[in-house]
Amino acid sequence: MRRTLMTVLTCGVIAAFPALVLSQPQSNGEREALARQLRGAWLPLESGMSVSRSEGTPLSAKYEIEDGTFQLSVYTSSGEALSEVIVDESAGTIAKVHAIEHREDLAAALQQKDAMARATRTLEVATTEAVRANPGYRAVSAMPRLNDGRPVAEITLADGADWRVVLQPLD
């Protein structure tokens, strides 16, 4: 029952927000690897978004393993510029910043920018509330989107092998 419900929720999430497919681990093995890395991650996701603010408004954030490297990635917007900020999760500082140029990443960032333009609350606040409402869990990703024209944050939380997705209003 639980697996069926999770499959239905996952399929609904993927249908509603295709960019999320790119941001989440695709297999149980990838989730397990990410969960292992998260145990040692000192910096909460919401704090990583705050660190990235020096480069622009956070549009989304996620812990991920990319090319075998564990990292905290935050998409930001400053004027027309869209950037990916890699935050050093062990030091709480910006490790590198680069312009978003890949077509799929750019499309996702533009959708996120549109959602955040309609938001009256920050992604950090919504993420903090989701974590507080789910004791023992930590945020793995925060992705804004429009839901019937209203901005919401889709926040993925993990507590070891247990993962869940919650929606938080951004208005």
C-alpha cells in the first residue's frame, strides 16, 4: 500500500512538474547514496539558500550527487542573469558560481523564476516551515512551481531511508 501510494504521488509530482525529474535521485541506489552523504552534511538546505543570496534571489535548491561529487546546488536570479551557485556544505561558503546555459536547466530556472516572481514568501521560509513540521527530517530539495496560478514550494525531505514530498504555499 505504502509503495503504491508513493508511486502515485511520485507520478503526480512528475506530471505536475517535469523539472523535478532532473533534480531527484532516479533509483533507490541513488537515494541511498544521497541519504548517506546527507548524514554528514553540516549545512541545512535552507541555510545554503541564505548563503547563495549574495549571488541573487534563490530560485531552487537541492543536495545532489553530480559526477560522483556530493554538492549543494542553488539556482539564483539577479536581474536577467540566472546562475547555479555551488555552496560548500562543510564550510557554509560559496564554492563556485556559473551561468545556467544548458537548455533543460535554463528552462527549469525560468519556470522557477516565474513562480518566485509571484511569491510573497521566500523559499528559505517555506523550507524551514516544512522541516519544522516534520521532526527528524531534513530538506533535500526545494523547488517552486505554480499550482493553479499560485506559487508553491515542493520540498523533498529525508530521514534516512524515509523520503517524503510536501507542498508549502509561497503566497
